[in-house]
Amino acid sequence: MKSILIKHGTLVTMDGDDSILRGDLLIRHGRIAARGEVGGVGAEADVVIDAAGCAVLPGFVQTHIHLCQTIFRGSADDLSLLDWLKKRVWPMEAAHSRESIRASARLGVAELIKGGTTCALTMETVNHTEEVFKVVEESGFRATVGKCMMDKGDEVPAGLCEDTGASIKESLRLLEKWDGKANGRIRYCFAPRFALSCTRELLNEVAKLAKERGVMVHTHASENRNECAEVEKDTGLRNVSYLDSLGISGRHTVLAHCVHLDASEFVTLAETQTNVAHCPSSNLKLGSGIAEITNMLERGISVSLGADGAACNNRLDMFTEMRTMALLQKALHGPEVIPSKQALRVATMGGATAMGLERQIGSLETGKRADVIVVNLDALHSAPQQQDVVSALVYSAQTSDVQSVVIDGQLVMRDGHLLTLDEESVRRDADRESSELLKRAGLKT
């Protein structure tokens, strides 16, 4: 593994003191070996990156992604959640082949890397999850991946209907094969889709196995009012309360969305230290609503960010999610809430904490795994450079400003060019497989 020296940058460390310094960062053996003033790390390296005019910061950590949906981009617009699932997304997921899943995952990972995301928590579909693991391994990306689990539900295509035991068996097989691979860069999580698509038996078993095996649980909760009403009708409990009653809560659990909560559910999230993955653009596009993020943060609830899938967002862009989160909360609660420093922390350390990786990634500190991005702040939309660097990152910067990306000490993008994925073949394969998948699903192209 080559050593890397990133010099002359503005280091936005996201450490406990929120230190920002103009200086150099040295990476050796996959870890941050030193940071200091310009010339202060006193070392040469195999690879030298000049970051003059750039911010150097920890890579973004997204805690709710569906890589299997990237090639659905533009194929499920202008629908509310349950119609979106039943009319478009479930038929397309059921039509996936190994080849189309692979193409979708490659497209998603390429987009994430180019936008500065170095780690993601991703829920795949029922079938062919092995292909996603392979793409993550080959691309150098960091991800915790879960096979979607679905053993009940109305209007679910036959290709997604699972036997409870078979769903658990396949999840355990993937866990045993992939968890901890690639020097710990790849991990497994249990991923029951949501309360309406999982039996009580399945959720009980997931809760038990997750605690026994020490792995995460990643599911959806309280995204849409109709979904919440159906869960309460079926179970007699509100969504978060129902999941908590089965053991789907706690430090190892990430609940995506949590848009519609009552007062008791906020208390449950805080008391159980359950993590919330906020997906502002997805919630807006599906018309689901605006999550009470300010309330959550004031209560000490762990909040992180995710773009969700390209089928309900259309882009996997953390700059957009940071900015949108902050602006929505300001519209609700006034301009003082969610300052730029807090928004950036949610996008970095917030995600690392939600994934139980806060001691490994999320900040530029000596000894941590080297997940680092270099973002150009010399573009017209970020000028003048004299402005606050964190403000520029949250409110002005764009994905096209990301220059270089390091994951686990490996340079995976330099000067805007992907090094572990061939961009032309990624785009070509995605185009081909998307067209074929829509035909198999019986949907118009």
C-alpha cells in the first residue's frame, strides 16, 4: 500500500475541537499517520497531492442507500411511497438479474465516490446481493451491506416473496461469508425492509440474531403517513414503538426516515440510542414530509444523512443532502438552527457514529483509517476563498468540486478521474442493463 502526502490544504478535521488548519496530511499503511502545519509532518511519500486552494476533510458517510436501485433512476418519478413501491420499484427489483444488480451497484458506487462519499450503509433487494459485495470489494469502497428481507405484504411480486426461514438462512450465509472482509472495509447488516413487509416472526429473529452476532439492523420506519396508519392498524402500535417492542432499536439499529413520530417515539429513540438516517431530498420528492431533525438533535438522538436510492432522489449527492437538511430546518425553526458546522458533522462523524465506526473514520485524526476527500474551493460558486471554509462546503460546494478520494488508504479517485472503476464501461453497462430490466418488468422505457 502506497504512502500518500496531501499537502498545502485546509484541513477540516472534524475532531473533538473542530480544528481547522492549513497544512499537510500523511497517510501510511491505510491510516492517518500525521497531520500538521505546512511542511510539519516532515516526511516524503510515494504519492504527493497538492491541495492548495482545497479543503481536505473526512469522506462523507451516508447511512441510507439502495445501490440496487441506481439504474431505476428516472423510472419511478411523481408517486407517493406505497404507489412508488407497488407500481414501479418492486416490479423492477423483482426483474433484477445478477448482471443488472452488478451494473446498478457499479453505477452507484462510482457516483458516490465522485461525490466524496467514502462509506455507505446500503439495503439491497431480496436477490443477488452477492454481486453488490463483489462490487464494493473490487472498487475499494467502504460499505455495510444488507440483503433486503421480505416475507409478507400486499401486491408484492412473486420474485420478492420470501419464506421466513429461507430469508434468515440466506442472510446468515452472506454474513458469514462477507462480514469483515477487505480488512474490515466490508461489513454485513440485517435489512428487513419495513414493518409492512416483514412478519413479527422475522423481526423477532432479526433482533435476536443481530445482538448475538454483533451486527447492525437497517430498516425503514415512519416515512409516510399511509404507511404509519397501516402499521398501527396491523399491530396496534406506532411504527417506532412496534419495532422497539420487538427489539429493533438500540445503538446497533439505523431507522431510515422517521418523518412522522409522536412524542413518545422521540423519547424511545433517545432512550434506546437508536440512530436515525435522515433523507431530506427523498422525503421531499416522494411528498412524505419533513423530519423533525432539530427536535431530534436537541434530544441527543443520533442523526446522520443518506440520499436514499436513485429511484426516489435521482442523485446520490451528500452536498445536496447537507444543504437541504439545514435549509428545511431553518424554514421550520428559524435561521439559527443547524449551522454549517453541525451540518458537516452530521455528514461525517454523524454517519460514522451511526455505523459504529466513530473510532475508525469520520474525522482526520492520527491512527484512524484514512478515508479522506480533497474538495476544490477555487470554483466561481465557492469564491471568495476568504469566506468560512465550512460554510463553503455546506452551502456552496458541489460534487464536481471533489478532486481526489482516498478510502482505507487507497487512492480511488485523483483529479476527478476514477481509478478503481472504468467510468465509460460503468455508464455503458448501466444503460444496457436498465433497458433490459424495464422490458423484463413489463414497464415502458
